[in-house]
Amino acid sequence: MIKIKEPAVANLFYSGNASELKKQIDGFAKNSCNSYEYKSRAVIVPHAGLVYSGQLAYDGISQLDKNIKNIFIFAPAHRVPFGGIALTTFDEWKTPLGTIGINQVINGELEAEFGGKFLDEAYLKEHSVEIELPIIQTVFKDADTINIIPVLVGHENPKIITKIISKYYPNKECGFVISSDLSHFHNDNKARKIDSETARMIETGDLTNFSHEQACGATGIAGLVDFANQNNYSMIRINMLNSSAVSGDKSRVVGYGTWFLYEGKKNGFIKKYYSEYLLNLCRNVIRAKLGGKSFFPTHAQVFDELGACFVTLKKLGNLRGCIGSIIAHQSLINDIVQNAQNAAFKDPRFNPVTSDEVDFLNFDISLLSEPKQMSFTDEADLLRQIVPFKDGIIIKDGWQQAVYLPSVWEDLPDKELFLKSLKMKAGMSPDHFSKHFEAYRFGTEYIEE
């Protein structure tokens, strides 16, 4: 006999009327601002009432690859305290849109290999899994072919989530939903600061000091981010907001965010999907400045992530300006806009660009990875570690510092000459070295016209 889990939060977190619920989710589809072409197999989505976070949950779940057949849902337990991870013996889960199957074969594997415990009572009144199901049923229209694996997470190390994802990710029919809201019940200003820091952690992969005060599903988030770090993957932002966007009450809000897993580095993602957009943006920024107009570009949310870039202008093959940032200190969209303007009008080596020149300019954009400090015993050891034509290098000694992008290797292919020239750029002697000498390496993605 099939054991069916009845809905617990219909008419509380979402409409119990099938037609009303379908109309609401169809509205999410119509109003979606998510324009990413890439399809992922892992997302972070919120789990509040659909009226508050349903749009973001839809935008995240609709990012999933439609070839997925089994969807793991890692969600925090709000009702019943326990240690480890909790599974359910139910065979199907019912919502107003019908039933969706639960993969008991995988549940058995989670019990045997990862210590999962069957704990139906933890699921009886829990909303953090159920709220995602009507959206999954709508996005995956052929819901009869989809199974879910609900995993409620209690007091547990995030490594268990990483291990589960690592085991099943090679199977392209498996997808992963991390169900989590962000900060809870702060005023709007404080919530935005906390959620922005949470976003930085997720997007950089640096979860130092990440806590459950930042996200109720912190364990699941940390598990997925750790998996991304281990595989050199990235988390790409889809959107962020808080409950005040719907309620209008900014005194006590809940934060929401949604991200997807990209199989590669963020800068590579931007280069692949947004090269033409960025090249046009640089030209339009300069034209707007020349015309005395403000310019506020529409952009995908990935450009609201922190980023650092250099913008290089060339005219008839000759350098016409180059300004950039070494360290990511602001959103990438702001960094690109400012550096494009500064390269055109504030590079001290050149006169400001004029209107007559714009059509003759070509643009190169270098997207920089985070610089990593190098450890070395002496200059010979440093030179051994430097990789020509790949590494950008920053050197620093006291107040003197300088940077060369990887493109400089084209003119200085010899490592010793490269380093000597970089020292001279910093105002040092070409033979300078001291116990205080520091070096950092970084990579770049080039976007060129």
C-alpha cells in the first residue's frame, strides 16, 4: 500500500486551491527577471510563504536542468529537534497540484552510507520541504517522472551534505535544492548588511564565521559551497531581497536569496555569456559621459557580486588608456563602469577621450581573480613558482608596489626580466629584494574586441 504524505502548510504558506496556486506560480513565471541561459543541477532557494519568497524560489528552481529525474531537497528542521539527517518513509508527497514520488531506494542508501534516520514525525508539520514542491511540480511539467529525496537537516556537520552531493552529482539525473531563508527579524538596514555579507561568503566560497544566524539552512548552504570549492565550481547569484518588498514593513524582515551552481569559475561564466554585453557597456558608458548623461545599466545579478577588473582602451592598435582594480571592493558592475570612465578620461598618461574618437576605440576587459599571497624563501624560489603567460603578479615592499597583468608576458616572456621590470615599475631597483618583499598571484579572463 502506498503511503502518502498529506500537505501540512496548504492554506498557510500557499493556497490550498489548485487553480489559485497554479495561477500564482504561473505569475512567477511571467514576472521572472531571470535571464540566465545556463542550466544547473544545484540551487539555493528560500522557503517562506509563496507570497513573500515564491518568486525567488521559482527563479531558482526553474534554473535546474530539465533532464533531472531525482531532486534532493536539503532543508532545516524547524519543528522537531534531532541530530544528523532525517528521512521519511512516505512513498509520495501530496500537494494541491497532485502527488510527487519519493525515491526510497536512495533513502535506503542514505540510511546505510550516511547514517540517515527515518523520522516521519519531523516531517508532519514542516514547511521547508513542502513549500518547494508545487514549484517543482510546475517547473517539471512531467511530474510523474520526477522523484524527490527530502532530507531534513538537524544538528549536523555540513560535510555530510558535501559527501552526499559528491556521491550523487556524477549522475546527471540527480539535482539538488538547498532550502534556506537568510537573516531573520532584523530591521531592513541591518538585514541588508547581514545578507550582503552572507552573499559575499557564498559567492567567494569563504564561509569563515558563517553561522545559523545568517541563514536557517546554513548547514545545507555550507555543504553545497564546500562541494563547489572542492571542484573549482562557483555559486552565481540569481536574486536577493527581503520580506519588506512585499509587506512594506521594514521594522522586522526576513531575508531571501537564490543562487545556482556553475561548473567553472565566475569570471569564466561572465566571459562565456556576457562578453558582448560588457564590451557594449564600456562604449556606452563613455558615450554617456561625453554627453553629460547619467548611465544606469540594466544587468544580470551576477554583476552585483564583488569583482575587480581592468579596462583597456586602444585606438588603431595603440594604447589609449588603462585603469583597473586589483582587489574586489565593490560590485563588478560598478567596477567596470568606473574603470571604463577612468580609462577614458583619467589616465594621466593620455589626454581625455573625445567624442570623435569613440567609434575608433577598441576595448579589452580583464576580469581578475582574487590575488593569493605566495610563500617563498628567496627570489630564486619566487621565480620558480611564477607561471609565465598565466600568472598576473603583484609585488609589494613597504609603500612600494606594482602589478602586471598576465598580458604583459607577451612583451616580457622571460621570468627574470618580467620581475625586474615589475620592480622598476614599483620604483624599486631591478635587483631589489628584502625579507619584507611580498608577492601575490592572480588569474584573469580576457574579453577582447
